[in-house]
Amino acid sequence: MNFDKELILKILRNKTKLEKGLNVSISIRYNEVILKGEEAEKYVAEKVLDALEKKFPIGVALLLVNE
């Protein structure tokens, strides 16, 4: 998944919180976010990252984990 610099920085600042909340490993290479984990968890993580891209706060985006 590719994102702009602003979102990459937001993900980096909150990487530990996102990894714990999503139960995935997050790697970043340039503007690409790489998710490692179970397929179902990666699917949810992608939805959370999409919400972050739409400017949702981290806490609100993480609510998608329970959906």
C-alpha cells in the first residue's frame, strides 16, 4: 500500500500502537507500507490504514478492528 509522506510519518509515530491494536507487523519502505500477519488481520489493517488516509484519528480508525 502506498501513502503520502504525511501519512507515512503518522504511521511511524504510532507504529507500536498500530501493531499492537491490529496484531500485524508493519514495515515501511519509502512510501510503501508492508503488513505481515494473518490474512484476516492484514485485511482489517488495510481498512484501518484507509481510514487514516481519510484523516480519521488513530483511535477512531482502530475501532474498525472490532467490526
